[in-house]
Amino acid sequence: MHTIMWYAVLVWFSASLLSQSLYLAFYREPYDAMVLLKTLGPIYYFVFLIEIVMWVTFFILGFSKMKSFKSRSAPEFVNSTTV
């Protein structure tokens, strides 16, 4: 499941980057995301909710990845009295 979510975050981020760069290429200025989202009408709230869920997922996955990396790389200390 973690791999699929990382792919979803990567695709979402890449699509946002590509979208912004294409808009810049055509119109020579960055688009205002809030104006574009509000033109969607009531669907705007659903798209905004998806965006929030993707950010939260990104941070949760990143935090869990760092936590698991730290626990793997931390050296284990052996108590000398038990050896």
C-alpha cells in the first residue's frame, strides 16, 4: 500500500508541475490556482478535499519513512553485564 501511495503522490506532484509549466509557457505568468478552482463551481470543494488528502498522505508517508529509517540505522547497544 505504501508503494502505491508514493506513486500517487509522485504522479500528483508531477502533474501539478507539468500543468504549471505549460501554463507559464503559453501565458508567461503563473496561474492563480484559487481562481481556477473556483471556476469549477461546487466541484471545487471536492477537488480541494482531494488536495488536502494528498498533502496529509504525503506527510504521513514521509514521517513513517523517516521513522523506519531512523529505527533501522540506530545502533543497538548491548548491556555489558548481560554478555
